[in-house]
Amino acid sequence: MLQPKSPTYALLAVTEIARQHPNEQKGVQASQLAETFDLPVAYLARILSLLAARKILRSRRGPRGGFYMARDPRDITVLEVINAVGGVNDLRGTMAGLRVPKPLRQGLTAVFRDAAGAAEKALARVTVAHLLPAKTRR
């Protein structure tokens, strides 16, 4: 499981890649994104790899390499980006290993389940394109 900041880092990266190069002329380097947002480059590189594995981004090696959008930002939901790094699904996790009385555990599990469901519905309605400046949207 990644850190709780992972969904935010993933959204920052995806929206910046879509904003900078909407027509995929040039790849965006992990180091460039890390510098832009003052993020740890190794951790961001791991997030970018997860996004590429989920076909949100694609990567290319070499001098013109970097990360590119794998699909149109209008076709990628915020929920998809967040779930690529574990986001909303983490709310559904159990409290294994914690000494929580059974009634409290059951109550919290139900609350987290309901919250995750509500979050999923809201986030599934928003695409990456919604997060871009109007002039950058395709």
C-alpha cells in the first residue's frame, strides 16, 4: 500500500502531463514533475509506473522519452486515477491487527464502506479534462 498522499500526487502528475502536452508531442519526465510540485522523485516515479500499468499514462525511454497520456483526458475519471494508486479502495480495508471492540469495528467498517461508495460515485463523474484549464481541454 502506498502513502495517503499518493492519490494527490497521481492527480497532479496526470493533469500536468495532460496540460503540458495535450497532443503528445513530448514526454514529461518524472524529475520535471517532481521539481514542479516539490515531490520526492523516486516516489513519484513509482506512482507514474502504476499509472502506466493501468493504461492511464504510457512511458517511453530515450532522449524524447518520458510520460504521455495513454488516453484522452475526457475518458479518464478522477476515480480511475485514484484507484490506480489504491486511493478510494483503501477506505474499504479492515482494521486487522488493531484491538478494536467488535461493535466499533462493525460500525466503522460500515461507515468506511458507505463513505467509499459515495466517494466513488462522485469521483466517477469527474474526468481529468474537468481539471484542466479550458484552453487545454480537447
